[in-house]
Amino acid sequence: MEALNSHHIMVLFLSLGILLGTARILGELAQRFHQPSVLGELIAGVLLGPTVLGSLAPGVSEFIFPLQGPNAIALETIATLAIGLFLLVAGMEVDLSTVWRQGRTGFKVGFSSIVIPFSITLVAALVVPEALGRHADADPLIFALFLAIAMSISALPIIAKTLIDMDLYRSDLGMVVVSAAIFNDIVGWIIFAVVLGLLSDTAGNGASIMMTIAMTLAFIAAMLTIGRRLIHKMLPFVQAYTRWPAGELSFALILGLLGAALTEWIGIHAILGAFIAGVAIGDSSHLRERSRVIIGDFISFIFAPVFFASIGLKVNFLTHFDLPLVAAILIITFICKLAGGAMGAWWGKMSPREAWAVGFAMVSVGAMGIIVGMIALDAGIIRERLFVALVVMAIVTSMLSGPIMRLILRPEKKLRLQDLLSPKLFLPRLTATSRHEVIHEMTTAACDAGGLDAQAVEKAVWSREKALSTGIGKGVALPHARIEGLKDAIVVMGVSDSGIDFDAPDDKLAHVIFLILTPEDDPNAQLTIAAELGRLFRRPLMLDNILKTKSYTDFMALLRASAPMEYEKG
Amino acid sequence: MEALNSHHIMVLFLSLGILLGTARILGELAQRFHQPSVLGELIAGVLLGPTVLGSLAPGVSEFIFPLQGPNAIALETIATLAIGLFLLVAGMEVDLSTVWRQGRTGFKVGFSSIVIPFSITLVAALVVPEALGRHADADPLIFALFLAIAMSISALPIIAKTLIDMDLYRSDLGMVVVSAAIFNDIVGWIIFAVVLGLLSDTAGNGASIMMTIAMTLAFIAAMLTIGRRLIHKMLPFVQAYTRWPAGELSFALILGLLGAALTEWIGIHAILGAFIAGVAIGDSSHLRERSRVIIGDFISFIFAPVFFASIGLKVNFLTHFDLPLVAAILIITFICKLAGGAMGAWWGKMSPREAWAVGFAMVSVGAMGIIVGMIALDAGIIRERLFVALVVMAIVTSMLSGPIMRLILRPEKKLRLQDLLSPKLFLPRLTATSRHEVIHEMTTAACDAGGLDAQAVEKAVWSREKALSTGIGKGVALPHARIEGLKDAIVVMGVSDSGIDFDAPDDKLAHVIFLILTPEDDPNAQLTIAAELGRLFRRPLMLDNILKTKSYTDFMALLRASAPMEYEKG
């Protein structure tokens, strides 16, 4: 079984380290610009693959990411495993009860957002196949069917992330969009299974297609009924009689792996099996939050970036970039998905503004479109030129979806403490010794940075302070004032080693002081910020840890890494 | 890059699912019999590999675990990655400050437990190499050096687990053993690096060996000084400016992967680099518990079982089993390591009883010995016959170490709630409606199961109850008594839907009642059990969840899966 020699092992670790590192750094950068992290991860692959590194330094590229031999197989093994596990996690996030609750409207949006793009693209791909990138060897019907799916599928993870960011995830509109996306996902994969069945039906008699379709539907139906109930019944046994959390973690992963193997054997792709297994597991209320977090975090943050970056290694995105084709694919998808989503919402009796928002939400094709495209490329249904166009389309639709929804719905901007703080407004060594002095010191800092009238601000803060002391106890004080003409809230953070008497209810000296200046016309801002600070300081040892911080970076690390255990997905 | 076709992908997912599933089930079984889970994981591989499945059904074995082609490479890729990541986690668990604190005695034990087995084995392997399994082609010196390492290395994870189980991990004795094992680990790997350097020095002029040794020492020194400090300084930046916990997780993994690539490039094995990177990362107090848990759990519970099971796939353990060789290896290792550890402890002025306990603790060779053996097998230093002997020796020493330590130290048996409960003593539907009735109902159940005098027990519990009510509030009551002649504590759990008035301080009716009977001569048992129950019911929603449980299994699931986030390692 000795297949990897020392050189191969070295390249294996090196290539994974570089791939993960580059993907994560560019993924972070993408988020900095309010873009999905998958964008940065894909670009990492483009930089490391034939497009950039392969052109500039072919020797280096061939050394780290060889296209032949054991290391090529090794990397593809890990990418294959990564995409299977990523779909398992995507499935685990599906909330079937949501689909039932918003069922009627969600169904209408899901149905219409798949039928309209699908039928229009199908007709177009049959009538003008060359304009849509069909290569000469491709079967016309299979090609048209495939393209119709790639352009009508939706990206549940990206849609969910956008809604969470806008605080709309649990709203009626959010639930409609999410259930529509789930419906869209499941139907899309089933149709895709049919296409792959058609492809493998070399005899052309239809028998094996019918068999594949029947087995696929049977698998999905069995997993979502008996399988789901069986898993729900088995989970308490796993928890009761195996080591925690080892048993539950491996139970979920084993089901995902075997589900993947089964659908791949049926003749459709492994990822459908992993996805459906994920839905069946994730639906059980017995599954513990800790297992969700461990599986979700490790796979989303380690495996998924490696997978998305590996896509860029496959193709030269420059030489295969065909502007007319990219434009055609992008425009058709955008208009069809927008129309499909919006018409479904309108059919479901939503208001015109909401219907447009739903339409733009469904526009995002994201990771799912890329995955479908990759399978089609591997199966020979499409060539590099169309693959590149599909990837670009998937990325651009995902980038546009969120910002346009924001424009339409204009959600209230969420005030987040970490956005309000800055190194300039962080005073780790206050020199003041009294309440009046410290307010003077901190308002001066705030007004220097914000260009405000220091005297007026100090007066406002001090008169508020005199009226009722703002020492909230536990060593924290929150002096504040609403300032006329101020556009955005300002928070100054100061730390006093000796402590300042803020007349707190527990008689403790204040060591951490936040000066909060909020706009006159925004009555909620002050309360929101104070509430978030309160939440922060309810954590045990928070004050001790803050007093130990020596720099703004240390403080930000403390703030961000104290976030509650919750999911974030790109 | 199309290297895996549909069949390969199916086999990939299938083989991983079967390997992980079998390894986890047998690992759980091993723990049921108080054995390290690695034992069960290895046996899983033996069952699935050439030894059993390959003999009984060669076709099936060849289908799932082919020895040639892309799937063989795929499985080896995953095993290689798994062992690298497992060593990263093992390194992250090393607590350098422990090594410094118990430095003097730990050094003496570590030094003596490596020098004595090493020198004795080295001499034996040079004098009677055939008796110790040297094959004709092996270089005498390299063979002797390698065998000396394989028989003097210690298994930090297994030793740590044994000490935790015996509640000795944080004791002086525990710290001495742990620091000795760390010392032993690091020195062992360095010597092993030298041996591998010798092996690759085909020119035989010693220059490349010196280079490898120099670079290895430079790498270790740099990582544990500058590297460690740099990581400690960088972590707050990662936490402050990247998505949490994605940034920190990938930071740790990227360092591990690149460390592995670097040492593999230097000419020693990748796992040393991953291990040292792990030590450097794990030592930073900035690393958050959540990241440790996610990385530790996912790798220890998913990757590690796959790796250890894959070892069994390599070799036929039956045809290569050579009893005299196994006995020779086992006896020499056992005596030498015992003597080395005990003499080191005696040198460090520990009491004779403690010195023997330390000696038996250091006997455990465990996973580390297997890993060294596997590398040697791959490198051609040893053949299957000796590899099998080393694996058996590693397992047997690990199985003996814990029980013998227990015999010597006789630690107080830790009372654990989950060991005291049983389905017979779980009464989910109490019929009683008063305090007196419920005590009657529950003592009857206890005495039926335990063969006690029901009347006397009921009288004892009731007189205790009359003296001071045992309703502790929040819907829980803990009636109890110390019973003369009782050998082990008995806990009966009853649930009353209607609730029973136990005169609780918060005036709430008791819905969950635990009857606690403890031996007369063990004054602590009752307090320990009551404290654990108190801890359990301080968790939010615990009572609501218990009232929802319908079976003993549901209740056990709730109990075990409510454990705090802490490490357990096999």
C-alpha cells in the first residue's frame, strides 16, 4: 500500500497549507468588503492555479500542485471529501419545519423560481446552443437540461447568510425565502440526478435512467420519512451509550459518508446523498448544539475553503474567459431568477416591495451553481469556457443579491460595538482621577476625532452625569449624551488602573469607562450600545481580562472571541 | 485533473464510512471494558484488512479497500493527513509550563525511562538481531537504533488519559509522569529523526545526516522559542481581525500543515513538524478553549480512528504473528521501561510505592510506538513480522499500565452518577402522591434490586426525612440514608408527573426524586452524589427536559450529553 513517498507527503502538506492559507486570507478580505467569503476562496484558487501562478511560474505551480501523479489524486481526494462534507453541513442547516410552516408561499416562490429560469434556459439552450457555449460533442438534450439546472438553482448558504446579516432571517419574508431556497435546492438536485442518469444511460433504452430516477426518489423519500424518524430515535441511544461527543459526531459523519456512497452508486452524485443525510440528521431535535458547532465549524472553515480554492486550480480563468458567453449566461440567469422569485412572491400575495426583495434574494446562485458546473465539467457535459462563465455568473449574482435587497428593504443599520470602536478612541491609560476629569479627558478625545465642539459635548455629558450617576457597577461606567447634529454614534473606551468613583450601586470604583455619544434624532442608539456593553460585562472574568489588555488589538480579540456560540456562514 | 471516476468516488466514501463506523463501534466497546479506545480502532482495521475480511472474502476486501490504484492512494492520503493532524492535537495538549514546574524529577524519570530501555535494546539488537526480528537486508546499526527508539518511547495521550481517569492528572505524581512522558516524546522523536537521516544518507559520508540533525534541532529550537512567542503575539491579531472562530481554527491548522511539510522536507517525518507546531500553538494562553475543543474533538474522534484502523489494513496480523518474537519484544520493553521509570522516580526521591507507580505508568508505549513502527515499515527498516510484534507490544503495554497503577495506588473509586443508575432503578411513573408513599415506593424498588431489608431501609430514610425535609427546590428532592452493611451506593430515580410536596424552600412540588442509599462507613458518598445532582439541576431547562424523557435511554442521553466541554482522550 506504499503509494506516497516522502516527496509526495511533503507536497501534500505543503499544498494543503498554502491552499488553506491563501483561501482563508482572501476569504477574510472579501468579507471586509461585505462580499461572501467564497469569492475570496475562489480567487485564491485562481491565483494559485494555471491562471496566474501557472502562467508566471509554471515550475513552482507544477511543484506544489502537480496535475498528474499521486499528489493530483491526493488533492482531488481531499476536495471530493470536502465537498461531500460541506453538503452534509448544508443539509444539517435545513430546517424542515420552516419549509412546512411557510410552506404555501415558500412553495410558490420555490416553484416559480425554478420553473421560469429552467424552462426559459432550456428553450434557449435548445434553440441557440452555440451562443450558450455548447461544444460540438455534447448531447443537445443533456446539455440543455444541465444548463437549465445550473441557472435555476439557488445558494441556500449564501441566501441564509445575507438574511442573517440583515436581521431578516427569522422574519416572515426571511422564512419564505429560506423555504423557497430549500425547495429549489432539493428539486434542483433531483432534476440534476435525472440528467446524470441520462448521461450514464449508454444503451439509450431509458431503462437505466428510469432505474436511477426511481432509486433516487426512493432514497430521498425513505431518508426524509423512515430514515429521519430512525435517526431521531437512535440519537438518544448514541448519546446514552457512547462517549460524548465522540459518538454523536461520528454517527453524523458516518451517515453522511454512507449516504454519499449510496447516491454515487445509484448513479447520481455523492453530494446529494450527503445533503439528504444532513437534512435527516439536522432535523432531529436530539442533535446537540455542540455537535452542530464542531461539525459545522470544522467543515465550513477548513474543508470548504480548501474545496472552493481547489476549483480555481482546475481551469485557466483568463484563457477561457469569453465575454459574450459570460454576459449571456449572467443576463439570462439574473433576469429569469429575478422574475421567477418575484412572480412567485406576488402569486403568494406579498407586497410589491417584498416581492422584489424576494426576487433579488433568489437571484444568488452561489456555491451550488459552481458545484453543479464542476460536476458537469468532470462529466464532460461542458467545457472550460462555459465552466468559467458559470463560475463568474455564480459569483456575480451572489455579490449583487445582498446589496440590492438592502437598497429595496433599507433595513435599520445594526449598531455593532466593534464597528464603533477604533484605535484612536481607545484610551488604555486614563490620567484622570475624578469623574469630572475623566469626562473631560474622554470628551476631548472624542471631539478631536469627530470634529465636535468639545465644550458643548462635555457640558451635555456632565449634566447627564450630575442628574443620575452612570456607574453601572462591577467596575464599569457608561457616561453618555445625545448630541445634536451628530451623524453616527461615537464610543470612546478608557481604562483607569487606579479606578474612578462613579457612585456605582455596588460602591466599586469604575476601571473601564465607555463614553457613548449618540445622534440626537436616534433615541435607540444609546440603549442598543449600553445593552451590548452590559451583555459583554455579564461574562465572568470580562473585567479582569480587559484590565489585562495592553493594546487595542488585545481588546478587539477579547470582544470578538467572546461572541456566543453561533453559526456564521459564507 | 480528472483522476477519480464515479466508481472511485463511491469507494472513497464507502471505505471511509465503513472504516470510521467499525473503528468507532469497536473503540466504544474497548472503553466499555476499561481499555483504551485505540485498541478497538486497531482491531477494526485487523477485521477489515487482510487478516480477517481479506482471508474470508478477498473479493469484498479488494472492492472496498483496493491495494492498488487511485483508491489506495486516496486512503493513504487521508491516513497521512489524519496522523499529521493527530500529532498536531497531541502537541497542543502538551503543557510546557508543567514540564518546567516538575522539571527536575520529570527530567530524571524521562531521562532514565529513555536511556535504560534504549541502551539495553540497542545492545540486544546489535548482539542478537535475529531474535529481535531483523531481516537480512536491514542495516545493523539503523535497525538497532530504530528498535531501541520504538521500545523506549512513551504514549503521552494514553498516559494522560489513565491519570485523568484515576483523578491523578493534577497531582504531583501525575505531573511528574506527564512531564517525563513529554520529555521522552521529544527526545525520542529527535533520535528517530537521526535514524531517518542515517537512512537517507545514501552517500554514507555523514554530511547529509549532520545537516538533517542540525536542521531538526534548529527547527525545534526556533519553534519553541521565537516561533512560540511569535504565535502568542499573532493570536490576538487573528482573533481581532478575522472571523471568529474561522481565523483561529485555520491559523492553527495552517501552522500544523506547514510545520509537517517543513520537517518532511528536512528529511525527518512530517509528524514531528506537526507535533512541534502543536506544542508552540497550544502553549499560548491566547488560544481559546472553543478552538481547542473544535480541533481536538474533530481530529481525535474522526481523523484518529480512521488512521488507527487504517494500520490494520496494511498487514496480515495472523500470518505475520511470530510468538517468540512477540514475547521477546514485549518482555524486554516491559522490564526495561518499568525499570527505567521506577529508577528515575527513585533517583528523584519519590517513595518506593510512588516509584513503582511511575514505572508502570511509563510502561505504556501506545500509539506512539505504533506510529514509529509504521514509518519504519514504510521505510523498509523492518518487515511485517516485527511490525506486528511492535503493534502487539504497544497494545499490551498500554492495556497493562493502567490496571497495575490502580493496584499499586488504590485510588479512591470515583463515584459517578451514571455508573450508579440502572434501568431497574429508574421509575418514570411514580404512583405515590405523598412523601411517605413515595419513599415507600422507591425504597421497595431499591431493596428488591439490592436484596436489602425493605422495612429497615424505609425506616431509616423516613426518619432522616422527618428530621429535615430533603426537598432542595426547583422541583427536586433527594431523600437519603446511610445503610449499615451496604457495599455500594444505590440511587433510585423517580419521576412524578403530578408532583409531591417535599416541603421545599421554594414551595414547589418535587417532580424528580432521587433516593440515595449509601454505605454506613462511607461518609462522603452521599455528599458526592448530592453535589453531582445539584450541579446537574443547576443547568437551565434540565428539569423540563427530564420531565419530557420517556425512557431510561432518553435520561442517560440527557445526563451524558450535558457534560461540560472538556477533553477526553483515548
